[in-house]
Amino acid sequence: MSSVARLLPTPEAHDLLELARELADKELAPNVDDFEARGEFPRELIRTLGRSGLLGLPYSAEYGGAEQPYEVYLQVLEILAGRWVGIAEAVSVHTLACYPLAHHGSVEQRAQWLPDLIGGELLGAYCLSEPAGGSDAANLATKAVREGDDYVVTGTKAWITHAGVADFYNVFCRTGGPGPKGISCLLAPADTPGLNPQAREKTMGLRASPVAQVALDGAVVPAHRLIGAEGEGFRIAMGALDSGRLGIAACAVGLAQGALDYAAGYAKGRVQFGRPIIEMQGLGFMLADAATEIAAARALMLYAARLRDAGLPYSTEAAKAKLFATDMAMKVCTDMVQVLGGAGYVADHPVERYFREAKVLQIVEGTNQIQRMVIARSL
């Protein structure tokens, strides 16, 4: 048994990581440039990951999940992100979208819907942010009014990943008074009457990943699709985001590692002044710093995951991991463009794309300014 295998927490983990590497190399790497250039969502590739068991890794085997520790799930995400961060982000968002039902749904709700959600055929979206309320989620304005056996939902959700391609949407809406205690969570199928994804946003990076507003124009959601009790939505949302922040940290670590690997390979082959540029101290030290920062971010991410797996408080550590890893990824991707010089600024080399993709990781699942607020309050 290798030293790496000894560090893995479950017997299945080694095989899962090998499977992730195989899929990343054979399915993701050959397709990423084409899909990103065309801005087309790789739905069939997501189904392939689902059929391989990679969309339900942290969830119960009772419902078709792999029941793996978060520590293993995050390492799978990192591997995927090293080849195509858009795919890794899709897996992370889907895992986030399954969280409310998996952790707060009734026994009947989980039995009815969860196997399909985590089985890979259905893709999820998470509708929390709004045009006037991104970071201030406790003051969301989308309203749900109970009418008989249904909720009628009116409002607009913003920056929704998978809008228009998702099969189900977690809709956080106001069923009560102002503030966090008035928020509830509804699990709405994509064909809900009145649930209307809008035109896609034109994003800087992750161009194959659809992001759009979702208009809820009197959307009719059956009351039996309420997850948890009325008024528990904000607590559900924050719990999901703690886990989701670790997913984004894993995406950042994988993206940065991919950028470093490419830049180091380039620096070994690029000869200037009679020697490979990696031997020049100015660039060698830049690569060394990147390798060290990636290792530090990975260690912080896995530490937070181990706390989660042990059932210990991990919210602050998740914020630290998301903050550090995504700031690190932005710096590393910037520096790796610099290693390639002019070549790094053109789309012929992937570091140009990595640079654009890194930026959004500092924004999603709570901006890094919000992470600093969470950490500061814990002190």
C-alpha cells in the first residue's frame, strides 16, 4: 500500500480517486476547450459522472449515494477541477442542491425524491441570491403564499448556476415576517408552472456553465414539497453553504494545481539565454511559492472536511478554507500567466482560461469579504 493510500479514510477512496482521474483525463480534458469556446453546457458528461457514482459521493448508500467522507469527495472535486473547473463546479453545485432534502427532508420526502436527485440523471440548482440581495440573504424578497395545498411563489432569483438546464430547483422564499425566521425552502421541479429561467448571463469565465436569473411568476409549488418546517429555510441555506464553501475551496485547489502543472511544464521546455526558464531564480521561486500555497490551501480544506466528517463544528474553518483557497487560486493563476509571458495572455494556452475562471471562485458561495466577516465574528 502506498503512503498516499494509507492517508485515505476509506478502503473505497483510492479506487474512487483513480476513477476520477481516469474520467478527468479521458472525458474532461479532451472536451473542455471545445465546450468552453462554444459556451455549451456538457450535460452528457455530467450524466457520465453521475452514472459513475460521482454525483452522490457524500450521501447515504440507502438512497444510492456512495456514503464517502467529505474528505474524499473534496479530493474528487479537486481532481476534476484540475482538468475542467466548470465540471467540478457543476458537481459542487449539484451536491449543494441535494443538501436540503438529504439533511432536512422528511423520511417520506427522501425516499420519494432523493435517489433520483443523487443518482446522476437529475441535475440541481440552488436559488438563494436575488438581484437586490446577494450577500444579504436574510432579507430576500421572493414571497410564497399558501393557497390550499400549494404555495404560490413570486419573485426573482439571480446568479443561478444551472438555470435552464436543472431538473430541480431549491427555492428559498419568504413565507413569514421579515428577517431570517420568515424564510422557507421549497423543492421545485423544473416544469413547475410559473418557474421561468431567463436569458443566460455573459460571464467572464466558466462559459460552458449556464448562469441566469430565475423568474417566479406565481409559480405553483405543492405544499408537500416544503423542505423542513416553515421558517427553517435560512438555517437550511446556511448549513448547505458551509458544505458548499468547502466544495468551492476544492475547485480552487484543483484549478491552481492545474495552472501550476501547465506552467511548470512550459517552463521546463522554454529555453532563454541558453537554459530552461525554470532554472531562472525569478521564475523558479514563483513556481515554488505557488506549490507551497496550493499545499497549504489543500491542508486547510481537508482539515475543515475532517471536522465535518467527525461531526464537529466546522463553519468557521470552511470559511477560512474557502477564503484562503480562492484568494490563492487567483494569485497562482495570475502568476502562472506571468510565467508564460506573452504566451500566457493568448487563448492558445489554458492559463488564460484558468485566470478568468479563478476570479468567480472568490465570489460564489459567499464573497470573500463575507468569509472574512464570518471569521472575524468567530473571534
